[in-house]
Amino acid sequence: MVNDRRSKSTITLSDVARAAGVSVATASKALNNRSQVKAETRERVLAAAASLSFTPNPFAKALNSARTGTIGMLTNGLESRFVLPVLRGAEDAFGAGSTSVLLCDARGDAVREQHHIRTLLARRVDGIVILGTTTNPRESITADISVPVVYAYAPSADPADSSFTPDNALAGELAAQHLIERGRRRIALVNGEPSFVAASDRTTGVVRALAAHGLELAGGAALYGQWSESWGRQCAEALMSAHSDIDAIICASDHIARGTLDYLREHSIRVPQEVAVIGFDNWRPLVEGARPPLTSIDMELEDLGRSVARELSLAINGEASPGVQHLPVRLVPRESSAPA
């Protein structure tokens, strides 16, 4: 065995080949786990590499491999609180296999998005995740990309693509069912902007759960407006003035729920004794700091990110599953929805 005292950064593949008594081509195949190398030869090469503390050059390896071990992730709103948990989950899953992730933020600019895609393809990424900031379907760009693509949070409008998004209809169902199980019967829904698919899906789920128990929304329909605390306060005032027998309010975001809680507390309406309140998104700074702590629906975004990473890995291996996957969500109970 060669006793080479040079620094690790100067050890080359040729040194490993010489130490193992094989050609450079054979050493390369052994280190890349190619099937053409005998088991005993591979062991000899690996032992030589270990003794020399040889670290393969990732760029040289990429040039000699069909894959680079690099994934591109492209979003349109890196600052969004919905984007970051998905990124964490995906990066955790990719990192478990020593995959490098290149992150790009198009900031809602179509020209910038195309520039980032060209850059990622020039870097020879093995696949790309397109990560949206809302659950509204987005235009497919798969046809313009030469590597596998998976859409996260915002599904592709093309059913031939692989997409993953939270099941907002299920989220609405879980919220209503939770309140019904706790004896609530006069349940109102304060929703966000009607242009958001998440808002309409949550209404669908709430109405479906109520109908299964022979109930209807208090007030006759969901109230659509902004995803804000001020909208929550405004709707709480309107609902309690017109329907004093309401015993629960489902709020389609934690911000709306915080505004609702503020109004009820300021007007001496006890939560949960008189009116229960539920939010959506389970954003911890809001739900844990609420008075009382807020029951909310967790969209399980880190799990969504891990699912996207697994799907992209399968797609890179030629095992893609087209269609939109609506992933499960979870209700996190707290004091605001305790039994009356």
C-alpha cells in the first residue's frame, strides 16, 4: 500500500488506482459502484481509497455520471410561512441521501422563474421541485424542462404532472366534526378570500360534515373576506349581533381566529364556555399566544415536503406517479374548543 502523506485535497483517483493495483477506469467504476467490477476488486479499491482518505471531486464525478446528486427547488415566495415548512421537510428527506439542494426564489416574476430554470438545468440538476405559495393550481412548465418535475403546495393544472397539496376539504371536515363531537350545533364559518381554492375547499368540508349530522351553517352561508384579524373581529361582531345563539365559529386562518377571539373577549363572551373557536394553519406564534390557546388545523407541511422529495426521487428513477395527491392534515385541540 502506498504511504502517501500529501493533503487529502491533493489525493487523486490515479493515486487510488496505483495503490489498489488497478487502472484508473477500474478504480472509477469501483468507487461509483458499477456492476462491471468484481467484488474483490471493488473491496481493494475501497480499502485503498480509505487508507488515502480520498474524497471524490463532486464536479469530476458529475461529468462521469448520468446524475449529479443535485436537486433544484424553485419557489415564488421564499418569505412565505407556508413555503418554509415544505422546504424543511423536503431538504430533510433529500439530505438523508446526501443530495444537494439548490434553492431559487422567482419572487412571483415569470421572467425570473425562466431564468432560474435555465440556471438549474445548466447546473445539471437531476430534478426540480416547483413550490407554490397558495394551493391554487398553477400553469404547468414541465414540457419545457428536460428533467423530472414535482409540484408542491400549488398543484399543476396538468393532471399528467405529479403534484402534492394539503387536503383542505378534509381540514374543514375535521374542524366541524370536532365541534359537533363537543356538543356544538350552531356553527358559523368565517372564511378568507373567495379567489383562494383553500377557502372554497374548507367551506366544502365544513358543510359536508354539518350535513352528515343534519346541520347547516349558522347564518346560512360562509362569510368571505380577508385573511386578517380585522376581518375576524368584523365578522364576529356581525355574527353575534344577528345570531346570538351561535355556539362555535370556524375561522379559515389563525389570523382570522385571533381577531374573533379578541372581539369575543372584549364583549365578555366566554371562550369556550359560550362560543368555541377553531383556526387553520396551526401557526405556533399565533395559536399558543392566543387567549385562550387556539385549536387549529395543522396542514402537515413538513410531511408534504418529505412526500415531494420521495416522489421526485422515484421520478428520477423512472417511477413517477402522475396526478394530484391531497395529503392528510391534523387537528390540534387546545382550550378554545373545549366542551361547553
